[in-house]
Amino acid sequence: MMIAGTAVVLLATSWAPLLSGQLHQCIDADDPSCNGGVAAFRAMLRHHASQVDSSSNPTSSSLTTTMIQLLDKDNAFVHMHPLGLSVNRLILNGLMNLNVFASSPSILLQNKHDYYKVSSQDISYLQTEQMPLLLSNVCVPPLNSWHPYTKSVHFDSETRLAILSLSMSSETMNVPQVESALGSLRYIRKVNEENGCVLVGGSDVVDIGGTGEESSYETSMLFSHYFDDNNGSNTNTTTREGEQQAAATTDEDPLTKCWIPVVYHSDDTDKFVSFLQGMLELPKHYRPALLVDTEGNFPEYSQPTLVNNSDIWVSSTPMNTRSYFQHKLSISRHYHRRDDDGVVLYGLQLDNVELTTEPLYPLSEEIKDTTYRKEILALRKVADEALQNNPIVGYSNEMPFARDGGSIRPCKAGECPIGNLYTDAARWYADADLAFITSGGVRGPGWPDGEVKVSNIWSSLPYPNNLCTGVMNGIHLFQLLNYSMSVATFEGENTDDGGRLLQISGLRITYNTELSPSRIISIDVLDRDSGLFQPIDRLKLYKFATDSYLCGGYKPFPSLLGDGNLVVEGVLYQEMLADFLNSTTTKNAPYDTTIQNRLNNDTSATEVLNLIESEESCAPGEFWEADIQTCSSCPVNVDVTFSTELIEFEAADQDRIESITLTNNEEFDVAIIPKRMPDWLVLGSIQSVYAGSNSPTHLGAGESLEFSMSIEPSGLEAGTIYVTVAFGVLDGGDYHGCVGADASFDVTMKVLPAEQMNQLGSIRIAGFTLFGIIAITSISFAGFVFCNRHQQVVKALQPIFLLCICGGVLVMGSSIVPMSFDDGIASQRGSDIACMSLPWLLTLGFSVAISALFAKLWRINKLFSASNSFRRVQVRVRDVLMPLVALLAVNITILLCWTLIDPLVYERYEINGAPWSSYGRCVGTSNAPNTFLIILSVLNIIALLLALI
């Protein structure tokens, strides 16, 4: 192997937050409150690069740097800024020109446009080809919006490093670490092979280092990006001439296409040991050159070390947000090496690795270069945008920290005040019986006694998850809590299983951490009627509230909660908490942050609670596992199935007969026998082969059996009943209690009280009758007046006004007709029209009648006034019709405005919250109808009074 020179690469790994301090801190680069942050990290990288460059030895020809930045998603700034998580792109890519970032796979669930319904935040702006997400051990589905913007290998053209990032194996969409890394390493090796850096096969001696003409291959592999061929004068002159000749005939140095694989690994000690062993077992030309353990699992590798005389450098240091981490890589080029598999390697090799770690604060003046000062000012502007979204939302006592910035996590040890606050808020907002969230999600430094601001909320729960609600019975609730308490570590350390401990509200759990595997001693649930805690009822239904990540992304919790019955609300958890504090706390009555003994560890108790506590209690399709004291699903699966999985009945379906077919899809005969069936379901067979419930029924291979079913709902209480009808399948398995997977289907029965619509019914006949009487009377009087209009008596009474009065009374009386309409005889549109026609008919009828009376009286008063002064006056009909026309015009104008602005519509309202009992009435969508009604009433009353004066 011939070494022509050495290149230096500074590989910086940043977990630093975006800002250099809190939102209100770091006004400029000289502000003493500036504390760390990505700007300080980059400044230190530039400083170290300048130091290395200035101290380079004569044989070293180049220095390059690269930086891998972890997504900042766990602080108030990110979630208070209008861009949310996408502010990372604004700063990292837009301001600092970074072209890749790393994150945990949970980010894959955080876009509201995806189908997971875990988050309501739009992070589409974060997704860009200019700064893709580096994740090497996840399988991103094509339907996921991150699919085009995620890559498993980052090829950094400046440093020639091919970088992988492996997340914890417990994360979502995870692929086994060794297998996924092997796939990426094979790809890197393939790229190197295609670029001339690896040759498979060949003779034992490859002439790549001779002189003159024979050195053309060597000179064609000059790595001009790293090496300056003029940096040494003692090199073989003939070789250098050959290199110059090759450079003259070659457009690009082949070594500029060679890659050195580097792997970041984030997981616990056992996973890291397994991964390292897997890498050591690979052929040499597949192995990574550098393996970085970001969790610091092995103190013996706190300084980079070659492991077991292999080609793998291992560096193990726990990374954090407060420190600068840099690996200085010394890279040389080699021309000829044959590994154990007979593969000839060319290109680059990693000769040495040095680790530098320093605190990001305080930052010396010599490090605060011009770029740093510009970035701090730019970050200040972005922080100010976030500060505008930081109002006071409530008050509380002093809130202790939930995470100290390191490994201390008090909420993972038991009950914690911040967990109580979030679960209390969820239970209050959802009006639920109980609420719970995982301990792993809450964090933050807490806050002092007094005001609580939006920034405090986001710092304590940085994930933009939504409220999720559902219903479960006491048995399922016990299974959920039993799982949580069994796997939780109760250590208060940053362990993965420790985060599965549930913080609770509306519950009190007594447990014993010295017992295993079951630890729960008792579970008490708050009774909302009495305000007292009562023992859990195994059959009672409880409404619960939690967050969308628990419902949809944190396995196995979704299945324990009952995936299909969960409702993800539109409100963010942080918004919900703000509403809770704003509505329930004051400055003089803050939220109580004391421990409420919701989780009580009683190490003296030995008798555990088990709602499924015996082998006999196992449901069909389950078997008893004595080591964990629980019923588990039978692993054997015989393919005998019903044609339908769910049949729904209502109590009114007593005459309905349903049919369902049971088919044996196996190649062998089975026998079936009913195992579970409700009393109100009548099941019979259309075929005589069915022997009934007293003895098994034979069912041959491929045969089917058709059943009929009906219901007898008498005696059932109102509500919804959900049951499973199960048939045991014999000859189906070896597990005790499992004779084959049960053939089953579900049946729901809805029993509702008789619907009470409270419609008008026969009362409407009385309305129509009254209208008929009014119509006949009005028309009769109008006809009488018209027929006798030339008679002196009628003429003296002024027929035109008498007819107006009859017409007005007829129109006003016709308002009884729409009052007799409801949704019992009319559609929704018809009912709406009837509602709005009522004020029209009443007002117009009243206006016509009163206007006629007003005009008539005004005419009489004018005549009497003239007689008192012995003057002759002539009062024409058009003179007295003017008030009528004016009043009608005003009324019609008001009615038109009413109709156009906020017409009355027919709405139905439940009585006392009962969906089966309701009534209908005409309402508007605002207070406008009341305003118009008052105006019309005042106007017409004034007209009436004027008519009577």
C-alpha cells in the first residue's frame, strides 16, 4: 500500500437546539445570556477547522468539514413559531446551508396530511430535497409524505463520507439494524466498485505502482480533492511524471468517487453489542470505517479505538444538547490491498480518528466570528416571531422539572405533577371518566410559582399530538394498566420501557414494584356522581382521554385501547391544556402541583389484582399462560370461518331473519359446537345436519353450514349490546384450552326507548279547522260587503276598508297553516319555508287590517274636524290609502331584510340530552330574528295606537 498524502476531515455531530438560549435571551452575540445552540456549534467547527488548517504538516494537503444536525423538536421555540417544526428548515437549510438532518422516526408520523392522524401540524415545508432526512433503518411507506424526502445514506461530496444513521430499534417503522445497515453498506460498496475503487477477482499481483508508462493506473487515481501533488519534493520523480501524464489525459480523478462508510448508532448496550458483532462478521470490504455510538454504551471506547485489530474504528460517547462533538478523521489513499475474500481494494482508508468534546458555553471571543454574529442576529428575528405567541394561559404552583437535560426523568419513576396536569386537563376537556398519557412524552425544566405561559406548555410537552378519546370496559382497562405497570422500570432514568408508565387522572393505582410480572394491587376509579373513588368494575364502560400518539403510533397501546373505536379530536394537547388552565385557575387559585397519591407503591402488599385470574375465565380462542398469569390468543389457526364478521340488530327487528354461513376451508374434517351465545339471539340451522348445542356437528373438508338467526329483545334494557357468537372447532391444536381457533362473528343489539318526536300530530287538524273557520268567515263578510256595496248603509261604512279588513284578517288567520306544519308532514326545506312564512303572514295580515282601520278612522276624524269649523272638505279614497301603502311598504322591507339576512329555520332539539326524545321549533342562526321581531312589533303597535287616537 502506497500512501501519497493524508487528508483531514472534521465530522461534527450536533444535538444543539436551534436557539442559543431561551426565547427571550441572546439579543446579540455579546449578550451573556447566549448559551450554546447550533450557531455556537458551527462557530466552534469553523474555529477547530482553522486551527487544524494552520497546524497542518507539509504532507497534508486538504481539510474538509461536514456536520450532521439532529432535528430540534423538543422546545417551546419550535412549536411556538408559526412554521412549527418546519422552522428547522428555515434555519438549518435557509440560513446555514446544511443539506441533511437526522431525527428519530417519530417525525414520520407528525404530518397532518398523512393517514396516521397522530398530529394536526402541517410540516410539509420541512420536507425538501435540499435537506432530506437521514434515517437508515426505517421502511417509509410510499403513502407517507416523507417517502421522497428520506434517504438511508448521505453521500457527502465534500468529505467523501457515506454516512448512515440508525435509530432505536423500538421506534416506529423500524427495520432490524444489522440487516438495514448491511443493505446500505452493500450499496456503498457497489458504488465504490462501479467507480473503480474495488475490483473483484484478478491476479494476485496487480501492477498499479510502477514507473513511467506502467504508473498510468496509479496516476489516474489521484485524489485531487484531498491531495496537493506539489506538497512533497521527495516523491519518485517518474511516478509524479506519470501522474501528471494521467492527469493530462483524465478529466476527473477516480478517487473523487470513492466513499468511506460511517455509521451513527443510537440504542441501548445490548443492541449496540449485537450490531458491532454483526459488523465484525462482515467481509472487510463491507465494513464501516467508523462506528459512532451516540448513547455512550462503552466507556472503554470513549476515545476512538480500532476494535479487535479490524478496520472498524469505534467511538462511544453520550451526546447531548450542551456540548460540541467532533471526530477528526485522517484519511489516506491506498492503491493495492487484497482482503481475506480475494477482493482487491483501491481508494481511501481511515488511518486515525480523534474525538473532541467541549462545552458549547461559554464561547470565547476568538470563536465569535462574523458568521456567528450574523447568525445570532438572524436567529433573534426568528425568536421574536415565536415570542409573539407566548401569552399567559393560567396559573399554577411551582412545577418541578420532568427532565434535567440529561438522563434524569422523574415521571418515569412514578407519579409526577406535570403528568397530573396534562391528564387532568384531558379528562376535563373530554368530560371523561379517566385520562392517561405515557411518562416518556412529558419533559421540560418546569416553571416557577405563578404565571403559566404558552412556552411553558410546549417545553413540557413538545410533541404536537391531538386529544384522543374512546370507551373501554373494566377488563380492558385492567389489561392496559397491567401492561404499563409490568413493563415500567420505575427507575427515574431515561429508559425506553420507563416511558411506558402511564400518568393518570380519575384513577388511583396501588402497586408493588417488588412483584413480577403483575404488580397491581388495586385500581380505584373516580365516580363522577359521588366524587368518591370506587373499585374498578370489570364490566362497566369507562370513557377515557389520552393523546393521538398513544392511540395511533406507540405500540402496543393502540391495540390495547381498541384501535377501531378511537376518536382523534381536532384540538392539540397543548391547546387543550391552555383552555384548562384558563378556565379552572386564577392568580389566587392556581393549579395544585403536589403529589396526589394517584400511583402508590405499597411494597408490603402481596396479593395482586387479576380481573382475568383463572384458567376457567379464559374466553374462547385463548389459552392460559401461567408464567405471566394471563390469557393469550391461541397460536394455532384453523381456517373455519363465518361468511360475515358483524351483524347488527335493533330491537325493532323482531321479525327480521338473517342468515350466515360457516365454511370449513381446511383439507380435513372438523367438528363444531356452540360455545358462547346470548339468550336473546335465536340461532337455528337451515340444514338438518346441524345437531344443536348438545353435541358436536361434523363438518367435512370444504363443506358449509348455513344458519338462520333472529332476536327476542324483550326484557333488554336500553343501550347497545356487543357480543361475540363463537363456535368451538375441535381437532385444531395442541395448546391446552385451544382446540383450534374459534369460528366467531360479532352481533350488536341496539335497544332504544320508543322515539318521541313530539310532533303536532292530530293537533294540526285543529289548526287547519280554525283556519277554515277564519277563511270562511272572512270570505263570507267580504262577499257580503261586495254584493251590497251600493247600499247606503254599506256604502257609508266605506266598502274598500271593510274589504281590506276582511283580507287582512284572512291573511293573518292563514298563519295558522304554517304553524300546523313540522317535519312530520313536510321535508326540512318545507319546514324552513313554513317557519319563515309565519312572520310574513302575521305581519302583512295585521298591517292590512290595521292600515285599513287607521285610514278609516283618519278619514272620520278629518270629517269631524271640518264639521266643527263648518268647512267643507273632500277626502278621496287615495288620500286614505296612502298610510296603508306606506305601512305595508315598511313592513315588507323589514320582512325582506329578515328573510335575506337570517331567515327562520326548523331545528330539532334533544330533551335532556336524550337522542330519542326531541322537539322542533323555528329559530334563527343569530339574534337577528329577535331584532326584526321587535322592530315589526313596535312599528305596528304605533300604527295601532295612531289608529285609535
